[in-house]
Amino acid sequence: MPHYHPDPHRGELLAWDQNLDGTFVFNNFIPADSADARVVIASIEPSGQHLYLVFRVLFKKGVPPRSITAEDASDSGPEIFVDDQHPNFAIDPGNPSLNTKLWEWRLGPLSATGWRPDWLDEPSDTQRTYRFTIITASGHRVVLRQATDYPFAVKQFILHKLSATPHE
């Protein structure tokens, strides 16, 4: 049975935390792409002082889909993070009338004592596969699979950012 982590919080991502000493470039995979949509991001990202699991998809035709589901399909049973039955595009605060063509969803924030992925505690690099199931405005079903790599050093940064020690 899949686990659901619905979260109504959406928002625009900011850059890496200004207090970081360096920049991590770790997701060098080719974006999952189709004629209708392209995954822009499926990863843990900082925003201000918090970390979020962020999903962002560009819809090439500029029309919101009927629905979108995002799940971690890396293990034997999928873990559903988003089941958006009424998706809307993100709004550009500088130009609210602009059609961004971007759907985005933020889960979190991750926390040291609350929800966070168990694989963060694995003492090695981790690759996750996020599956997006999209029903387009015309009723066409599109499935995109996006690989995201989390090197051990990045996982250590995330745990440090959460002020957490690995839980057992």
C-alpha cells in the first residue's frame, strides 16, 4: 500500500541558502521529457532556512493538466507524495498575468524529528526515481520517470542542515 504525503504548500523556490560555504551541483541527469511535459526538478532543495522535497514540471503547451501524481518509485512499493487533482500553474510574483507553464509542489519542510526520507541515513550515495503520472488537458496519459542522485556528501549536508543525526 502506498504512503501518502499530501501537502497544500506551494511556492517559488529560492536559491541555495545564502549561508552556505559552497554550492552543490549533484543532479546531472537529463530531464524526463515528452511532447507534453518536461520535469524541471525533483529533488530536495533549500528555501530560506528550511529544506523541501520539490517537484516542478514544465507543460510545453501552456495548458494545465487534469491531474498529476508524483511518487518515489525507487523501491518495491511506490511512495506517493502528490496526488493533485486540480493542478494550477505557479504564479510569477513579478508578473502575475504571465503564463509560467510551470506546475510545482513543495513537501515539507523536512525536519530532524518529523518527516524525512529514511534513505538519507544510508551511508552511501543514493539514487531515487520519481515517477510523474500526468493526465493532460486533452485526456492523454503521460508517465515521466526522473532519476535524482544524492551523493553521500550532499546527504551529509542535508542532515547537518536538519541538525540531525541519523536515526535508527
